[in-house]
Amino acid sequence: MQWKGRRASSNVEDRRGMGGGGMLMGGGLGGIILLVIMTFLGGGDMGDVVNNMTNGGNQSPAPYEQTAEEEELAQFVSVVLADTEEVWTKVFAEEGMEYQEPTLVLYSGSVQSACGMAGSQVGPFYCPGDQKLYIDLSFYDELQTKFQAPGDFAMAYVVAHEVGHHVQTLLGTTDKLNSLRGRLDQTEFNKYQVRFELQADYLAGVWAHHAQGMGVVEEGDLEEAMNAASAVGDDTIQKRSQGYVVPESFTHGTSEQRKSWFQKGYKSGNLEQGDTFNTREF
């Protein structure tokens, strides 16, 4: 991806080295929604997510010294965020709406959000309570090594997916999903959560479509994004971690589904074809 020397977003908050601290996750709407959408990876045990959020402990702030690689990666994700701002401002305007830009929070180890405490183990996440994306940049190494999804555009896909959740919040989709939680059992709710996450993948594809039109996508970039989408499918993660899959526990979709919906968004470049909730393709 051609990103060096280009505009970086001003909506970046650097909390690296600060730690999370304070009281951890509370109840209410924010905490409930966070459990719904916070883990980019999917396929994990929700109890583990809660433990990660509630066992972060108090940490004393310490000066954070970033490496040259971290400095470059921080600059990269801020450029990607700037691109999403440009794209979604344009797309929303075409639909007669106004796009509200989210904030990207860089953190290390653990972080306090409006949705509660989270540790880096949960991966990148979006909190609708404060309309902020949270990313520990160490996830980039994990994406390359553990998930075997290298490349800068793989990380760009991660950022675009979380921004997709922000778009869902602005469109009211997040509130609609959350309203179902108390009315459905977990297995049934998971089906809607999968559709919710696949829609975020579709929206990431919409961003990629417009990024292509901006001339910043290089040869091989889309393959990197598709590889990343495949690597974090529920079935792939479960096979790797436990040797078998449990479809009723899926929360983000299969590898094939994640690739497919990202690709659909890339081909369409619009909001209209991203209704994952009413399609018969599942």
C-alpha cells in the first residue's frame, strides 16, 4: 500500500505505556455491546474475554519508548484511518448523511474504554460507547506470525473492519443487534452476531474499493486482505486451537464467508449491497 508521505489522521490518541488501571468493566449497554463486537479474531471463549477485561489489574504509568518499527506502524495506521475518513465522508454524503469520524486509540498491554477494561489478548476492538477504535500494535506481529497473514494491507483490513463497526453504530445497526441479546438464546444470537461481523467485513471491502480508486492500493494488497480475512475465520481459528469446529459457537463467520463478504464490498463500493441480515446465502 502506498502510504508514506501521505496525510495522517489527527484523530489518534496515543495511550501506550499508560496501562488501563481503575475499575474494570461495569454493566449496562456499553459492556454488553463490547462483548458483542470487541474481538476482531472471533472463535474465542466469551468467558476468556470477560476475564481479560476484569483481571487487568492496576498498572502504574511508565514512559513508553517505541521502536522505529512501532513508530512506522503507528504512522501507517493513522494514514489508513485518514483514508477511511475520506472514503466514509464521501459515501455518507452520497446517501444524504454526515459521517462522524471515530478516534483511534493506540495502547499497550491493557486499556480502559467506555465499554470497560480490555487486555491486548482480545485483539483490536471498537467501543460504540465512546466511538473509538482500540489497537495494540503488537497485534501486527501476531497477524504475521500466529495467523500467517503478513503485509501492510492485512493490517489495513483490520483497521477498516473496526471502522466498519463504527459505520454500523452510526447507521443504528449496533443498537438493533444489541436489542436482540435478551430475547434470544446464545446459539440464536450468535447467528445474528456472525451476520453483524460479516457486514463489517463487507464495509471494509467498500473502503478497499475506494482506496483502489484513490490509487494507493498496490499489486498483491487485496490478496493480503483476503488472506487476513481467511486467517481469522471462526472455523480456521477453532481448527488450529482445538482441532475441530463448533459451528453453533461461531461469532464472526467462517474463513470463506469473511473473504466472500469482503470481496462483495470491494466489488460494489456502496452500502446498498451489504445487507447481511436479510440475505439467504447462509
